[in-house]
Amino acid sequence: MTDPILEARGLAKTYSSGGVDVLALRGVDVALAPGEFVAVMGPSGCGKSTLLSLLGGMGRPTAGEVLLAGVRVDQLSETRLALLRRRSIGYVFQFFNLVPTLTVAENVELPVLLAGGSRGQARARREELLALVGIERRDAASPAQLSGGEQQRVAIARALAHRPAVLLADEPTGNLDSASARQVVDVLRHGRGEGQALLLVTHDARVAAAADRVLTMRDGLMVDETRVTPPREVPSLLELEV
Ligand code: ADP
């Protein structure tokens, strides 16, 4: 099998809140191949968002390891972790999280500029991505002027802008009607042929049915795995320097 692009081994996370320890993750192993689409399901509170945030370098595990293209990343300094996120990880949230004071165009261009791209590169990439997600002639709008489905498509364009090797999506269709949800899943899957891996948390069985594998969590553990499609060989998008 292809080497994983993203892997977690024995991942554990305990939150201390008001003197009480919450065991959000209790030893999770997961591996994502380049180009693979994996859905994570499970009841509310079972640790799905925690898993995604640790895989995306947005939090530190209490125990265990996170490897990106075979390189351990959970112990990097904040600065190197931030650089790695800007270069290799795209994140899509349930509530879009677009910057409200920036226009649609500026929201999508920002990751390209943060990754060191020129203004011209940022503009070209923004035009390409907004066309891909079907949001055209709204460049100057502010996010609040768009519908929920449109905002989510802009958020995906933003997450794809720096061509991340891994796309992490936390309930990206949770707030959308089924037609918008279908469009959003199609756009999220777009980069797979080029090696972009997608890990998506969802409550929606129709969304999960579009995945290659479905993982089920309960009480901070992986309890089930269902393969929907056979494994494929696709190239990795990542040339990693950390
Ligand atoms: P899910 O995404 O499956 O709903 P989460 O990862 O959000 O689950 O939460 C797992 C557990 O960790 C829950 O019991 C939740 O209340 C707790 N939790 C999540 N984030 C925090 C936090 N920042 N501080 C304290 N407890 C948290």
C-alpha cells in the first residue's frame, strides 16, 4: 500500500476543565493515503473534532504521534507548526469561519499570500477556485452577503488555495440543505486525483457514502472501519521540509 500522507498512532487527548479530566481521545490509530477520502462518524462528544484538530496541528496530543508524509509533526514548535499548516493543511469548518471584514476575493487570496505567493499568483488562483466552486462575480461581496451554501463553497476555495496535501473538514455540510451539501462534497473531492487526501467528519450517511472508507468513533476510540471502494495508487502532493 502507498505510504500514508497523514498518520496518527496511539493518539490521546485529555482536557482538564474545572478540575475534571475529560478523556476526549483514548488511543486512536488512523492513516490516510494520498488521494484517499475518509469519513469519520460517531455520536456527538466522541472525539471527532479533537481528532481533526490534532491531525491538523491545531492542538497538542497528550500522548501519541502525528506524522505528515512520515515526518513527526506533533512536537514541532508553534512557529514551524504554523508554517506547516499554511503549506500542507487545508481546514473547512461547519460555520465557514470566513474573515468577515475581508471580501470574498481577499478571503480566498489570503492563504496563497501567507504561503509566500505573489499578488498575481493569488489573483489567478482565486479566479480559478471561485470558478471551480461556482461563485463568480461575487469577488467584492462580503461573506455576510452570501447564503450559507455559498459561504461554505468560498471557505472550501480558501482551504484549497495553497494546494494542501491534506484537507480536513469538520461537519462541512452540517448547516446546508441537501442540494448545497452535494455541491460541497463534490468540490471537496475535487483534488483527489492529484493526490489530495480528504478527512471529513460528518453525521450525514449520504455524505459518508461518497467516501472510500468510513471510520466510526465512540468514547474516544475508533470502533469500526468500512471500506467502500478498493485502494488506489495516486501520487503524493507533498514534498515536505520541516
Ligand atoms: P465530537 O467532535 O465528536 O462532538 P469533541 O472532540 O468536540 O467531540 O469532544 C470530545 C470530548 O471532549 C467531549 O466530551 C467534549 O465536551 C470535550 N472537549 C472538547 N473540547 C474541549 C475543551 N476545549 N475543553 C474541555 N473539554 C473539551
